[in-house]
Amino acid sequence: MEIVKASTRFETNAGYLSGEDISQGKKYLSELKGIFADRDAFDRMDPHTPVYEVQMHQSVVQETAGGLFFGISRLFPGKVGNEYFMTKGHFHQLRDRAEYYWGISGVGVLLFMDERRKVTAYQVEPGSLHYIPGHIAHRLVNTGNIDLVVGACWPSDSGHDYDSILQDGFLVRVYEQDGKPVLRLTENESI
Ligand code: PA5
Ligand code: NI
């Protein structure tokens, strides 16, 4: 019997996965149409601008019950108008599936929204740990000027439901005002 070396590496400081069973994908601005509030500013930007990339260790096939996935999300700094770059955001397809996020580098905001659209915003920073219960939509926002890198672990049968977010959006958006992040209701009220 021998001690087996891991076939996959997680570079904790760099926030990078390498080795076997890693898949990765990049999201460009063109794939985020309708997500940001300022449509004119969006149309003026280069659609090939990268907004975020996700690396994932795919240990089992999608939808396997009882397995786990492990991912690293890297959200680049930037804004559309005054609204910070953010992920699409999703509920899990199987609504009761939970997830862990943890901050690796950069600063940002993790938005939670429940099924009644009540939003809570948490500060993400290196070392912050976030438990996302089931039935909670989640979206990351980069409010800093370096990459926001976040680790994630979630059940392999969770799935992603993007449609309800694309349709109704999150009720709260994160904007830069006087160099600082502020939260505003989508209807433009200050909260
Ligand atoms: O599983 C997660 O919640 C993350 O890995 C996200 O999928 C990732 O941050 C990208 O965000 P989204 O799936 O909303 O585009
Ligand atoms: Ni998720």
C-alpha cells in the first residue's frame, strides 16, 4: 500500500486550481445582457470585456446526489456605469441545496435574496466565511480595484436556476458613490 499524492491542487494564496478534473469558463459582458441597470453604459462598452471566470473541480457528473463540487470564482474589477461588476446570480435548481463561500482575495459584497425578495448584503474579504442556506439566491459583487477571488463548495445535484433572476433581478444593486459602495433598491430608492 502506498500514500497517493493528490491529483488536483488548490493554490490557496493564488486562488487557483490545477490538475485533473478541472473545468473552467469565462463570462464576458455580452453574456450579461439585461443584468446591469444602466443599459446605455452597457451598450457603450466592449462586449468582449471579461467580467468573471469560474474554475471547478468536477469530482462527479452533474446532478449526482450525494456528491460535492468545489469551485473558485474570480470576478474582475470594473463597472457598468456606476454599478460594480457582478455575477449573474442564481437560486439552486433544487431549492433546498445550501453552499459555502469564502473570501480568498479582494473585497466585495455577497448578496442574498430569499424567495420573498428580501435582500441581505454581506461584506466579502480574505478569510470571510459565508454559509448560503437553501432557498437563497446569491450573487457576488466586486467593489474593489483588484480581482475578487472566492472559493465555493456545493452539492453536485444543486443545479443553477438563472431564469428567475434574469426575469426579476435582485431587489438591491451595488453602486459606487463617492468612491464607496452603496446599496440601492432596484427602483432607485435609497435603503
Ligand atoms: O456555485 C456557485 O454559486 C458559484 O460557483 C457561482 O456559480 C459562480 O460564482 C458564478 O456565478 P453565477 O453562477 O451566478 O454566474
Ligand atoms: Ni450557487
